[in-house]
Amino acid sequence: MATITELDSVSGSSDEHSASNEHSGLASAAGIQVAQADSTEQPAAAEPVPADVGNGAPVQTEAPAAANAPAAAAPHEYVADASNTVRFPANVAIDNIRVDGRNLLLEQPDGSVVVIKDGALNVPTFILGDIEVPRVALLAALEASNVDIAFGADGSISAGPGNGTPGSAGGNFAVPVGGIGNGFDLSALLPPTALQFGRLEPRELTIGVREKDSTPSIDPVASTTVYEAGLPARNGESQGSNEPAASETTSGTIGFSSSDGVSEVSLGGHVLTGAPQTFTDATGSLTASYVYDPATGLGTISYSYTLIDNTSGDATSVNLPVAVTDADGDPAAPGNLAINIVDDAPTAIADTDSIAAGQFGPATGNVLAGGTDGLDVNVTDGAADTQGADGATVVGVTSGTTNSDLDDAGTLGVQIQGAYGKLTLNADGTYSYARDAGTPGSVDDVFTYTIKDGDGDLSHTTLTISIGDAPPVISDLTPEARGGDVTVNEEALNVGTPGGPGSNPASTAETGTGTFTISSPDGIASLTIGGQAFITNGVFTAGSFTTPEGNTLAVTAYDAATGQVSYTYTLLDNEAHPTALGENSLFENFAVVLTDQDGQSANDTLTIDVVDDVPTAHADTNSVAEGAIATGNVLSDGTDDVFGADGAAAGGGVVGVAAGSNTASPVSGGLGGAGIAGTYGTLTLNANGSYSYDGFANAVPAGGATDTFVYTIMDGDGDLSTTTLTITLSDGNNAPVAANTQNWMSSDPAQQTLSTPSYPDGYPLLVTIPTDADGDNLIVTATGTIPTGTFYFDGVTYVALTAGTVLYDPAGGINLLDDLVYRPTATVTDTVNVNLSLDVFDGTAHVTQTVGIHEVPPTSLPSDTAQVGNGNSPLTSGNDQTQNLSLSQATVSAITADPHGSTLVVYTDFQESPFVTPIPLGERNPGVFGDGSAGSHREQEVQVEIRIGANRFAVVEDDLTAGTFEQSWTFDPATGLMKATVDYDHIFLLDGDGAATTTTLADYLIANPPAAGDTWTVSYFDNDGGNYQARAVRFEFFSHDPGDPGITVNGDATLADQIYGTSGIDHLNGNGGNDVIIGRGGNDFLSGGGGSDLISGGDGNDLLVGGFGQDTMTGGNGADTFKLDQLDIKDLISDYSGAGGEGDVIDLTSLFDTAPGGANIGEFVNYDAGTGTLSVDADGTANGTNFVDVATLTNVPVSSTITLLYDDGITQHTTTANAV
């Protein structure tokens, strides 16, 4: 009987094949027995009922024809198309099918045979005319034809010759078949028939359930590379250019997967096993094996490939096909291991040979082999060339350095003319060089040769022949360091010359003459001076030329017998002498080059000393009436000032002016601008010599007076001369004088009332009362745009100030200048800088007075910010990501005032990709070291640094071990980011190995104070990356702890400031001017700077620094520190409360630093309890008598309560004042 067999094994599991597969509704093979039972009846004589080939249902028949014609002749051979389908004419019969080897045969009723090529291997789909034969009908036809069939894993059908009895549709009938009718319009397959069938033979039909097949796969195969450069010497061929390296070998693995097991694994056509095998061809040696895990279906091919010989060409490769077939014969899509072979190339290495002085050779050697051939007198003949794995020969040579390859056999074995001789170079590298007669010595004859390796790679280099010689000699020249050869003087320059006239044009010192000597045993070919030839081919020609400095050098004679050369130098112009060095020298040097007949040269220098001319200023006078203005020009009035040959300095000849009559020292500055105040007036002197003297009104005594000033002129190269300008004054309205002021306060309106003193109506403005020297009544009026928030008290309430309001008129009894206040705008953190303009009028002149108003945001706002990354692209792992930051003045001032109070806040969005904000809850805090959480990755991977020059400071270190693991980053709800807050006392300097030292950033900045505009670099480093990464890191630099409402103010450098503090920690510095500083609440740092300041600490533990003026300091509540900076100014301390009280301290460390710790403080500091005066020994010596009063404690505390700070230059000490 025919047998139908599924090729795949069948699982008994109920879910192995669902109802939707092609075996829908079938039980497992183990549960089905299908057989043809033996028939107990003889077949009926009637014809069988025709059935539909698609569904087996009976069909209505027509009366049979008497006889149907046989099928028309069909093509005898068919081949399935790409979809495994064969299309036949509609009348082709398929009821008698046989298998012939790989082919299927359809025997036709007329005896002809239709052949389907390779149809038995994969039975195709049949289409008869336009009707496709259903699969069940085709199977029935094959079964009826006694053909064995089998199913493949992919559902395909294969056929084989049956081994049972012939089927009923064959040609095995004992009686004639009779006539055949039509095919019921279906096909010729099932026509009505009168055939008589014997009893059906019982046959067992086994139905297999096909399990879903799988196909193995090969992982992507990366190409790899081997290098000819690593090849050793072999078979007479040279080794590669980098033979010590193992670059001729590469190895790797290739992964594959096969769920249905493995029947064969091959690489490069070689079937592999679990044990390494080696396969060798002319190019290389492959060693490979594989391992396979049936449990996972995964396998790995391991290979090692070694190049054993060079290949021909620059871009060769070996391609090894990769194949895997599973246990049921399914092949994987093929892979390919490409091994690229990098060609080795030769390297020609420069060679040097030599011929001794006076010799002509030959010089011999071998450019390929190097070393010495022993055929000439020199020790070495150059270096061996690197021939590489392909071997090399010389293929071309030419004269000179061409920097190019030459492959020309015609240049080998023949003489090549060089610059000084002839070279014969052979293909094997041997050469011979002969020097030409009459050629110079001390020269190099250079040739360029080219080598080529076995596969055509070229390399070129040079062969240099060095030729020796004896030198010529130049003598009798004096170097610049010993004064030069000839001296000329700018002061002698004549009228009409470019630099003239000098200050002494009658002199002839502008010209100088001299000689020097030359000699050459080999004769003289040429002599040049300053690049100009005076001897050519042994013949002297006198001549002259213009020097680089614009002067003339003439060479007048040459005595061949003695070798003496004569010359004359004439100065025509002034020279750019070194600045401001007086009558100094500038040297003009000329290169002297003597060349002998064989081209060797001697070099020396002819030096001319040019002496500078200097200016002379002559005293000037002028006169003016009291209060009037005198004008003039100091350069041209009276006797003209003389600038000499160098002329006046660029920008004007006058460089400085000062009051007084001392001309012994030059003066600088003071020009233009506000002028220089003298005894009786102000002189404004300009660089071009013009001046204006404005006499003071009511200042000159009845008998008149003189006002003397000194001024300094400078010539073109910086030489100076100083003299006087004297103004004679006779005994006559002055403009009013108004001083500008600045006012500073917090931009937060709430701070008006959050501290003591409280300012509910606004901050009082500091406005000075203008003055008038003539005693005129002054009227002050508000003008221009009035800053919003400015009010004045009209005696009843505060009224918004408007333009035109008269604020001051003594004659009218008005003074509102003391009642002006300012209320900050509603925005808490804005910065406001505005001016209130006041017009001051004395009846004749108007003067503008400016009152500056500045709102300062809290220092909780960062004074500087920087960001690394743009928030979109990941920050690359394994590389520093940096950003430069230019320090602002606010940051610098805060650091200078208190580096320990500065803080850096760093924000990052570091998390596991994809990125969201806010950072998810589970990715915020770390777990334990190495637990794989985003928080732990952040602590272990991220390092944040500040870099100042070459110094690196760790802000947050990456925790590389469990011992250093800690939480540095916390979630910030305001931004949704992770935040690290670190003060400067916990940012540490790293050593050269990247380890933290004990030096903090605060320590460093104390020793190395920053300046505005300094560049710091912020750095972010992720040591791993992957899916855990950041896309932005923001750095915010705070002057104090974030959240502190305190402000930082640096007052005007010259004007008086009034500065209001806050309830927080303020850093208030008055700088210049007589300032009023009110600390209010918080532990403030208050510094008066220059000027006589009024400093009030308010509540809190404040540091009060008087600065350079006579200051009044009031500490207020809290333990305050009063710091005294000047020995010669006595400050007032109004409310000192030391030991037993509020704990105030007086800091004297700025006044002396020589008192040793433990010394008798009475030898250095005394306190007079009677007067409340504190004094310090000015010279800092023990038992000194030079005590200076430095402070007065107006509340006169007892001496035992006064605590002092001082240092000995190293350590700070605390002691109690010594009473006297």
C-alpha cells in the first residue's frame, strides 16, 4: 500500500497544534488508526458515481457520449515555476501517476507521457486549464496511483515509487476499459466510467501531525583584519615591517542558534567538530571548532586565522562562508567571515655617506642593507631600508630632494649627475659616488631614490653625501656687547634730514668710519655685507646701500695684500631706542659673510652704535586774576621745549603733571579730566601741551600769589625731561559743589520690616547737602525721570516724588533732602539700578547731583551659572564633558569676603533611558553598592569637578568601591532633577593620581584669590554610560548658603555709599567714600573700605572692618568682631561688649604679625581704661615705645573684658588687652 508520512516528530501535547493550523481537528498520530477494511461484497457492475474533485460530493452526469476522443498531445516535459506550480492544458489526465527517479510521470490515455522535472522531490500544485486541483484530490490521485508520499516540515510533499499492488486507476485491468465519457465540465480526471473495480485491498493509513518547523540562524558576522606587516621571514622573503607584533593572526567567535539541533556546522567549506581543527592553504591557516547547547539551542564557532604568506595587491581578503544545518536538514541563511588582509609596504630610510675635506671619493655603500661595506674610509654607509613582507628592490633614482616616487629602471646602473658629483645606484641597493673637481666643501649632495616591494608598493627617501672642507676667517670686528665697531649720535642730525634736526646739529658725529680683515686659504669667491655683494668671483667693487634702519653704509676699499676692508656709516634718521632709558644705545648689525672658492663661508657681524638723542623741557610762566581762567601751551610758550631727533611721543609730548615745584623726578598722569588742584586754582594740562588754569574764587590774598606745577615731556622713544609751569595770580563767582551718592538695599520688599532697624515707609536715601564757596542760596529740584518708588515726607505723609519738586531752598525754609525714601519694586529677585537726578542752582550756574539707587537680589540666587550638555543629547561616557565659566565680580567679591561661606549646587537629569522629568521615584535614591538601580549607578559613575588652571577639585566623586559608596545626590522637587549641594570647605584638590588631598577649595582660594574674568572649567565625567546617563548638568555658584536672603554689595569705588543689610547673612563692602553700612539682622560681614565710614552691625554676630578711614563702628546685638586695618587712623567703637557680655572681639591681625604666641601682650598692645583708647606698638618690637592709638571704645569697658585677636605670622592667638 502507499504510505503517507510526516517528516517531523509529533508531540502528544494538546496545545502543540492549535485549531487554526493545517491539521485542524485532527488527533495525534498515536490516537488515530485509519485502514481500508476488506469488502464483503463484490463490486457492482454499474459504473461508479462521479464525484467533485474538490469536495467529493456526487455530481449530476450527462448521458455518456458514444466515444470521447483522446486528449490532445500535450507538451511532454514541464518544470514548476517559482511558486512550485505547473499549469497544464485542461485535457491532461492525472489519474495515472508514476515516479521516475526525481521526476513525476503522468501517463495519458493515448499512451503519451507528461514529465514533471524534479516533481517527485517537491510535488507541485496542478492547474488544469483554469482550475486548480485541490490538495486532497491530488493526494487521492497519488494514492490511487500507488505512489508513496511524505510530508516535509514546511508542508511540502515528496513522492516515491510505491511497493504495494497497483492502484485502481492504473493500467492493470483484466478487461477492456470501454468508452470514456465527458468530465462533467470539471476535468478529464474523473470522467464517467464503466470500469469494473476489484475488491479494495485493506491498507493502513498513518496520519502524522506536523510540528511547526524552525530554521537555524547565524548571528551577524563582523569582518576582521590581519596585517602582512606581522609576517616573519619565510622562503627567502623578507619579514614584515612590524614582525614582532602578532598582527598576522586574528581570532574570534561567531554565534548561531538552532532550535531543531545541529547536523552540520562549517566554516570556509570545512566541516567543524567540537575539537579544534586546522586547515591550511597557500595564504593562511584556519583553526576552528564549535560548541552547541541543545538546551538553549545556542552555539558558538571559535576560530583563529593566521596569515602565512603575503598576497599580491593592496586590498586582498579571505572570505570564509559560514553554514549551519539543523537536525531535520534546514539550512541557516548563509554567513560570511571576511578577513581583510592589510598589505605591507616598504619604507625607505634616509642614508648618509661622506667624503672627507679635499677628497673626491668614491663613497660606496648599499642603501637597502645599510651598515658599512668596508670599501671606503668612512665608518657607516647609512641605515637599512625596511623592505616589508613583499621584499623590495631599488627602482629609480634622481638628483635632489624631490619628495616623490620614481619607478624608472633607466636611472639605475648609470651615472646620475648631482649638485657636486655623480652617483651610480644599482637595483640591489649598491652605489658609488664620485665628487666633481672644483666643487665646494662643507656641502651635501642629495639624491632621491625609490624602492618597490613585490606587489608594487613604492617608498622614497634620500641618499645624502656630505662633503667636508676648511673654513675662511673674518677678524677685527667688535661685538655689540663690547660697544660695536663705530659710534654715531642722533643729536648731530642736520636740518633737512628725516630725523633732523637733532639737539646739536652742528656736530659731525652722525658719521663714523672703520675697517676689518678677511682671509681665506682657498681664495675668495664672495664677500657680502648686510646682504650686499662687494667681492664677486674674487673681484672687489666699492659701493653703498641703504640700511634697514634707513641709514647709509658705504664700503670704500679692499686691500688684497692685507685683507683689510674699509667702510663708512652715515646716520640719516632717528632710531627706535629702548624706551625711557635716556641717552642709551641702539645697535644696527650687518651680517658679514665671506665665502671661499669651494663654497665654504665664514660669518661675523659689523655693528654700529647709534646713541639716542634726548628731550629738554624749558620752564613756563603765565598770569591770571583770582577766579579767572588762563590758557597757554607749555611746549611752545616762552622757550620752546626740545624733543630732539626722536620728536614728541605719539599722542602728545606731555605725559604727566602734578602740583609742586620738585623737578628732580618725572611725573606721570594727571592730564585732562578733572585736572590737578593747586593752591589757588585747578590746572588742566593736555598731552599736546595746551592747558587751562581755573583760579579759585576768594582764594588769593590781597598781595597776589603764585601757583606752581611740574610737568614732564617724553620724546618718541620714551626719554623724559621735567620742568615747571608757574601761574601768577592777582586778587575776584564759583559754581555750587554737589557730591553724588549711592544707595543699596535688598530687592525683596519684605526685608524693609524683617530686621532691626525697620523701614516700613521705605529706605532713607543718602543725599548730601550741596555747598557754594560764594555763600549763594542754593535751590535743589528733582528733574528728569523720577525712579518709581521714590517718596518724600511732606510733614504729614509720604508723597511720591515728581519732577519739578523743590527739595531744598534754605531761603524758603525748605529741606526735604533728608526726608527722601525708596521702596523696592514688588519683584523679590530683580536687579534695579536707577538714578535720581537733582538740579542744583546758585542763581548763576546749574550743577547736576546724582543719587544712585540699587536693588540687590538675595544671594540665594547664584552669582554665576554654567551648564554642560544641551538636555537633548546624551553626555558621552568615558570622556570628560566640560564648560568654561568666566567669574563675575559678584562671585569674586563673595569669595574674597568669605570663601568658607560659598556653595556650589549641581543639578543633573541622570537616569535610565528613556528620559522624563521629574525623575521617576524609583530612580532617585541609591540602594546598595552595585545593585543596578539608577540611584546607585549615579553614585558609582558620576564625578563632578571644578578645574582652575591645572588644578582639579572634586565636587562629587564617583564611588568606585563599596567602602566609598555614599549618597551625594538628592531629589529636588522644585526642578524635578537630582541635586548635590557642596560648600567650598568640602570640595577637595585632587593629586596627580586623582586622589583627594586635604586641601579644600576654600583653602586654595585664600592662598590664590580669584579675579573677575578668571576662567574656571566645570567638568562632568561618566565612567560607564550605557542606558544610565545624563543629558545636562547645571552648576550654580552661590555666595552663601542657598536660601539665605542676605545680599552681597560692593559699593562705589569713590562715592559715598549707604548700604542696608537684610535679616540674612550680608557681605557689605563700602569701598571708597565715606560710607554708611547698616548690617541689620544676620551674621554680617561689614567692611568700610576707604573713607571715614559709619558701620552698624545690627543683630547677629557681625564682622566689622573699618578699612582705611576714621570709622565709627557699632556692633549691635550679638558677638561682633571689630577688625582694625590702619595704624595711623583711630576708629571709634561705640558699643563694645566683650567677655561677660555679648562676646565682642577686636581683631588686630592686620596691624602687626611679629608678636610670638604666649608673649607679654603688654609689649605690643595697651588699653587705657580711663580714656577707652586702644594702642599698638607701631614697629612691632618688644618693649617698644612707639605706640599708636588705633581705636577709641566710647563706652569705656574694663580692660579684662576686651578680647584681642592677633597672629605671629603663622598662628592666630587670642588674649585679653593689657591695661595701662
